[in-house]
Amino acid sequence: MKYIFVFLFNLLIVNAYSQNSDEKLIKEVLNKQITCWNSGAIDAFMDTYWKSDSLVFVGKKGITYGWQHALDNYKRSYPSKEDMGVLDFEIVKVQPLGKDFYNVVGKWHLKRKAGDLQGHYTLLFKKINGAWKIIQDHTS
């Protein structure tokens, strides 16, 4: 019985460490997004997303699919660094959904000369080839 308890205790510690490590990596992805956006690098910003036709974006204009479509939409909506402004995130919740999936809920704020924008987001992350990628983005 003692060995079972020790095994289960060690398993809990390993899982907690793994979860904290994954949360840290996901927050690094979000920080990379902020850095890339604020430097005007939309292509680098999009590196944080799953490069697939199955990528899902949900926004005020409805649902769109595909990494390239998302990139094209960003470039059309934000044609210059001035239009992009300065992005900031407030992470509200980071929640594991399974071994290779996380849900992130937060707030975003975009400071621009043309007028500030803000709203909320829900991101679904999946670990793909050892890297955390956004596979679904619902931003409002």
C-alpha cells in the first residue's frame, strides 16, 4: 500500500510540473504574438497558429477557415504598422483540456491613432510536433 501511495504521489507531482511547464510555454506563445504584432510582423505573428486549412477563426464577421485566409484577412485589415497599433493581452484563464490541449480565455486591447479597440478571446491550443499552436481563435 505504501508503494502505491508513493507512486500516485509522484505521478501527481509529475503531472503538476508538466501542466505548469505547458502553461509557461503557452504564455510564451502569447508573448511572442504581442512582440510580433507590436513590431508590425504579421507573418511572424501568424507563426503561432496551426498552418492548416483546418485552422478556425471566429469573429464579428463569422467563421473563417485556414491559415492563409487568416493571414490575408489580417493583412487586409491592418495594412500598416500604424493600423496595427500596440497590442496588449490580459490572460484570464489557462485551462488544460487533456494531454495535448489547452483553452485560454483573455482580454485584448489595441491602442491606435485611429481609435482603440478591445474585446475578449478564447484560444484552443494543441501541441503539434512538440510546439504549442493555436488551432482555434474566437475573438470578439
